[in-house]
Amino acid sequence: MKSTIRKFSIKVYLLPLLFFSLTAELYSQESASDTLTVILDQIQVEAAHSSITIGRSPVSVSYLNRTDADVTARPAATMDELTFTLPGIWISNRENAALGERMTIRGMSWRSPFGLRGVMVVLDDIPLTVADGQTIMNMVDPAMVQSIELLRGPSATYWGNSSGGVIYMRTRPPADSPRLMLRSYGGAYNTMKYEARWHDTIGGVRWNAYGSYYESEGFRDHSASELIRAGVSAGFDLSQNSSLETRIAFSGMPKAEHPGSLPADLASESPSMAWPAFVDAGAGKDFMQWMASTRYLYDTGSGLLTVSAHGTLRDFNNPLLPNVGYIIVDRVAGGSRATYDFDTLPFNLQIGGELKFQRDEREQRNNVNGSPGDQLSIDQIDNVSSQALFAQTSFEIDRLTLNVGLRADRMVFGVDDFIENENSSRSFFTINPSVGLNYNLNNARLFASLSSSFDAPTTTEFKNRPGGGTGFNPDLLPERTVGIETGIRGTANSTRIEYDFTLFGLNITDLIVPFEEIDGGPTLFRNEGNTVHYGLESHVRFYPSQRYSVDFMYTWINAEFADGDFEGNEIPGVAPHRIGTMISARFGEHTIGTDVEWIGEYYADSANSTKNDSYLLVNGRWSFSGLNFETWRLQPFVSVHNILNQRYNTSVSVNAFGGRFFEPGSGRNVRAGLRLDIL
């Protein structure tokens, strides 16, 4: 069996290398007299903790800078509205605020029953992924996101645990955008949202602030939600050589009802219904979370010192079915990082270290009509700590850039169980190297890299152990991933095209798999052998004129179990084929945008017994920018979702008990609103 896996992995890894060599030969004849500057060179890869530009990056990286018209007319209630044209990443709007969106990058994080695992998420320099690898996306208001960077491959060299990919978002608008923007819209399912965004420089301090309030009854029964989000940052220069920037962000969800998933027949016949047991139990969640960060930069003359720190406070209440109960978690988490970038060496070198911690006070009680009862089944404190040392260097030889990185991480999980009066712990040590090449072909860049990542079980996954019991599951191990990729990205001057084509392969060992033992019971986890992922990612941006723009993405991924009980089966919850297209056209003061997204069929369970059908979504937007006055501007807009009124399931609950896999998506619905700019 191991020899079969090894032969298959060799084929996967040889494919990108073959692509690299053939493409290099093809482009070696390109004229050196063509001096067009590659647009991507000007964008710095913040997601890699590095000053390297996208054009010189040896890894697959995508970016999105939102236009003003897109910020105006796109509701952006969930992250899938922003990322559907980025290759490699797939975010599904589950239309269930209690669970949040479902995200995978190259098939990583498919196991997550809620929240996000295996992928690092950063908002305005604040890591939303805590020490054990959990990410709560509710902190992100997609409407406020101005730009996105996406590292699509394993990135433990940069970020450590839970970094099978990295999504890095910024909310600060461009300097020439209106000083104050107010936006409000309403629409189907009694949805209303109010937003405010402000930025200015006052007394040398660079301010940026935003706030929003969202409420909706939801497309499905028992899916109402209410969400408040805000953030403020201030940056200023301490001297000619140093600067300081601080940020505070808040997210509160007073209500988020949980409708549960449905079997295939009910998802098709009654897609708006909730599973009755979830309604009876008052399933849902509410939380309040604060996050803060600060970053200090000092130019010593021979290098750049960067020191940052961040912290999180979270109070969380989660009423679930009677077999699970009512979960209460109070979390304190944070970390610090220090790096030094040498400027006077004949090559680039960064060294640094990082500390993270997490403390969860966890209770689990019986659920009495959506309120905690007096029967206490879990009363414990989970502690997670990690320490890391790392170094990255790059060398430039003519047109070739070589990047090498190495990071060592030590993680310790501990639990104090107050019911059994027991203490237990698990610890892990891992070393993750990476190496990458980037070759300049004037208007294009060839790149190739070999990297690794690891994904430790989260405290929830450690706690939910087969057969029950307290403490951490002694048998559950971290996932480990080795990835290789190669591709080409660049511009075609004569046709105003930007393009990115990448081949990749991933070999994942000790895969963590979710499953359920009883109906309505907790999601449990076990290691299920190895998987192999390989595929193609393509992305093209086309600007035929100043009036039109076109984004096109196609991603193909083959992700299979390589051994174990499900050998040869496809990974559930991962669509092998996806297409995303966005077209925008401006006619005078009118801007019209169209989104087209096609998701191919995919399996809902590891046994590959049930598929989620393919579906096509077409969305449209219109905005008008002609109402201009001396100091303010008014812009009405209309957005239509699912114009063709397709019946589809937007996501699946992987390996759910009793075949209740499906989470239906809403039909055609309209939202309309106004944006007010104070100039």
C-alpha cells in the first residue's frame, strides 16, 4: 500500500516540475526589448510577513483590490461574494450565521463543521486564527474589506500551525476615497444593514474606522441573526526612523439561530424548513468578541525591526441539541512576534520568533429550551501555548530569485478538569522548511516552490473523543502536509491581460476526519490515513477598455483518500471543478456588474454514497453615481442574487448522521440601498 501511495505522489509532484520546465523553454524566446513593467511587482505580499512583491514571490499568491463601484453596489454580506473569482479558495455561504461560512483552500479545512480549521486568517494585521488553529470569521465584515491577499499553498514557514493557506484582508480604503461613507440597504427576508466608514489624517495621526449593524430573518426557518461589528486604527510616526500603529476591533452577535442541515428529499422539497429538533432545542449561538493589536517598526540603519502583539477576548454561548447540551466558553488569547530584516547583507535575511497563548474556560450543561440547565457535564480550562523560531532568506542571481525558509514550532495543550479533578496534556514539536524559485521573463514570472504545514487538532477536536470521557483524546494526531507547486503569472501588454496559471500537489498524512456516532450528537474526530490533492488553478483579468473589466477563474482539484477505509474515494465537501466570472461595465454614470459562479457536483460523505448536485448562480448589480453636489454625493444601487432562481444546496455538513448533509441556498432575492459620501 505504501508503495502505491509513493508512486502516486511521485506522479503528482513530477507534474508541476514538468510544467515549469516546458514553460521556461517556451518563454525563453521572449524579446528582451519588451520593457513593460509587470503590474504585480508593485503589490507587496503582506500575507507572507515579507517585503517581497507578488511579481517576485516564489509561491502562488492571488490578490483582490475592490473598485469603488463594487464597494457601492455589492452587499458583501458574506465572504463568498468577494472571493469567488480567486483561484484555489472556495467559500460557501451556508445561510446559517450560527455556523458561519465554510472555507477550503486546495481542499484544506474541509473537515470543519463550524468556523474554520487549517487556514490562517488575518484582518488588518490581527490574526483571527488563535493558537489551537480555530478561526471565527464573524469578526470580518466583508463589506468593509478593501483588499485581499491569498497564499494558496502550505505556509507554516510564515505562520506556523493551521496555515494550509493564508487569507490576509485590509479594511483601509484608498487615500483618494471619500472621507466619510454611509451606506444602507434592505431586501428579502427582512434584511437590513447600516454601515459607516471614515478615514482621515489629523495631527499626523492616520485614522481609519468603520462600523456596521446587520439583521435578517434568514431564508430558512429558525435562521434569524443580528450582528454588530466595528473597528478603529491609528498610525503615526514616532520619529524619522520609527512608527507605531494600533487597532481595536469588536464583533457582537446577540442572536444567531441554527436551522440544522436536511436530508436530500427535504432540501429539495422544503428548502426553507429547519430541522425540527434544532427548533425545539432553541439551537443557535450568541457571542461578544474584542480584539486588539499594536505594531512597532524601527529602521536601525542596517535593518528593520518589527515588533507586534495582539490579544482576543471572547464570550460564547452555544445551545445545541440535547445530546450535546449548552456550551459556554470564555476565551483569552493572544501572542507576540518580533522580526529583524537585514539591509546591509549581500542577500535578504529575516530572523524572528513568535509566542502564542490561548485559555478557554469551558462549561457544558444540559440545554433547557435554549437556556443552560443545572446539570454540568464538562467543567474545565483548556490551555494552549506555542513558541516558534524562524528564518527566511532570498538570493538574486541575474533573473533568478531563490527563497529559503525554516521554522520550528513547539505546541503544548493542557486541560484542567474540575469534574474528574484530573490534569492532562499533549505536546508537539515540528520543523517546517520551504524553498522557492522565481525566474523573470520580462512580462512574466515563472515560479516553483516546495513547502510544508501542520494542523494540530483544536481544543474542540481534542475534547470530542469517540466513546466519551473527559480530557484530551490521547490518540488524535496533527495533520501534516507537504506541497509542491509551479506556475506562471504575468501580463500581456497588447491585450491588457493579467494571468496566473498554477499546477499544485499536496500530500497530507494523518488526516483528521469528522464523524457522528448518534443523531444530534457531537461531531467527533479521528485520524484517517493519508490523502493526495493535485490540480490546476487559473485566473485571468482582462481590461478591454476603461469602460469594461472581466475576471475569470477556473479551478480543478482531484482530492482523494490514499489509504484507510475510504481508499480511492474523493474527499467530501470539495468540488473538483469551479468557475467564477465577474464582468463590470460603466456607461456614463451607470455601472452594471454581473457575477457568474458554477460549482460542479461533489460528495457529501467520506463513503461517497451521496453527492451534492452542481449548480449555477448568476447575480447582477447596478449603481448610479450622477447625484453629485458640492460637498457630498448620493449613489443608489440595486443587487439581485440568484437571478435564474436556481434551487441548489450552498453547502454540506460533511459526514452528518442520518444523511442530513444538505444546507439549502436561497432563491432569487433583491436588495436595494443608498450610499452617501461626504467629500
